[in-house]
Amino acid sequence: MTNKAVLDALNQIKTYCAADLLDKLNYAIKVIEKLDADGVENPLKTDFTQLKKENR
């Protein structure tokens, strides 16, 4: 599955999302967009332990 496919699905879900969950859904979308922009193609298989401490 690609980040684009996930983003497309999450954006479609926004149509049916309860209003009180919309902020959380938008947060998840921004996280996937940021990972994609940073070149993380498969977040579930990425070793994030190698990140520098100043990036945390």
C-alpha cells in the first residue's frame, strides 16, 4: 500500500467522520503527508530509532 492510497482513503473517510473525531483524522493525514514528503515510503517497516535526537 502506498502513502497516496492511504491519504486518498483517509480523505474519503472525512466525509463520514463524526465531527468530534475530525481533528484526530486531520492529524493522521498530516502525519502521513509529512512522512511522504520526507521520503518515508513504508512507515510500518521504517526504523525510526536511527533519527537524531534533535529531530524529536
